[in-house]
Amino acid sequence: MSENKSIIPYPSDAEEESYIQIERTEEFLEAAKKLSEYISSLPLSHAQNDTLVHLTVEQV
């Protein structure tokens, strides 16, 4: 099995600086927009809205 240097174990002992680049597809952005619009339409307090958005982000 060949070593894939683009996969960094977490936590990493790598000495060089590492980063993760996440690319969002058009489908992802459209789904996020629809979800945002739906959440905005719900009769939620500001605190409830913030909690729902936070939980959604954690899940994604």
C-alpha cells in the first residue's frame, strides 16, 4: 500500500504547518441557502435560532 502524503493523521506529529481546505459545491451552497431561509421562517427566539444553527453546523 503506497503512502498518501495528503492524509495527515489527527492529532498529527507533523512538524510542517498543515491545513485542511474544504471546497463547497454549488449543491452544498444551494442546500445551505434553503436551510437558512427555512430556519429564518420558523417562529424562534434569537437564542433558539442561534442554538439551532449551532447544532446544524456541528452536524455538518
